[in-house]
Amino acid sequence: MSMRLLAFLVALIIAPPVIAQDFAAESRAKSWNLLGEEKARFAARVVDILCELTGDCPANCGGGTRQLGLLRKADGKLVLPLKNGQPLFTGAATDLAPYCGAEVEVDGLLVGDDDMTPVKFYQVQLIRRAGESEWHKANRWTREWAKANPDLPGKGPWFRRDPRIKARIAASGYLGLGPEADKALIEELFGE
């Protein structure tokens, strides 16, 4: 990647929002009392972020293999929707996928502190196609996961049973420092 392209991409993501825009005015988003949280309702086009930034554009926004974004209509900014409306730590791509390439209206929270983070991410809570009156909650992730993994053994939340997470923990440990580091910490903390 050329330095010029990299500089453009950084400027695109970090660029401050247009001051004249008040995206909170008609928002029905529910507050989560997060640091730097702002309600934000706006019109956008659902895009494949990698396609927007590099021109690598597979059909159907990558068919569930890509992170999706919102190209905001009011100012052309690429908004990063990294969270859906569920209390779990799940992404928004599953909720945005049916709208690939479509004009939508979203309602949610921009999250991040201006002094601590260079860019805010978006938590989409509600979504609807442009021109529609009915809103849809952005909460599809766990249902879609359960459909894709109906026969996984065990009980408890999805992340305790997901084979991808189990493989990552086996390779990197719970702390990401390796199983030996986990073992040493457990022994230090609990004498086991």
C-alpha cells in the first residue's frame, strides 16, 4: 500500500464529523451510558469496507466474510458499525448483511471519547431500508449463530461453545499470552 493511499485512508477514518450536522435530533437509540456516547440517526448506504477502501469488491459484500460499513449520506463519511444492539459483544455485520449496497436509515450510538480515541465507532440499534416506515432491531447475531451451530455440545453462552473461540484459547490462552502464561497466573493467584 502506498503512503499516499495510507494517508488518505487514515484521514478518511479520523476526519472529524461535519459540525453543522445534528445526528441526535430524531434518534430513538437507548443510552448505554458509555464514555463519549452520542445518539446518532442518519441515512447511509451499507458498504463492504474493504471494497470502499481498496476496490476489492466481491459480490454481495463478501457474503458474510467482510466487515460492513455505513457510507453516511449527509457528509460522505465512512462510519464503522462495530457493534449491534445486543448486550453481547457481537458485531453488526450480520444485521447489515441483508442490506448490502442498499440505502438505509440507522439509529444507534456513536461511542468513543474524543480525548482518548481518534475515531468513534457506531453501535447500530435500529435499521430500516430508505423509504420504509418499520424499524428492525439490530439483534440477529445470536439467532444466526444458533442456526449455524445447532449441534454444538455443552451449555452456556455461545462463546463458551464456539469452536473458533475454543481453538483460539487453546493456541493463545485466555489472556492471549499462551497457555503457559495462563497456567503461571492461575498458580500465582489461586495457588493451584
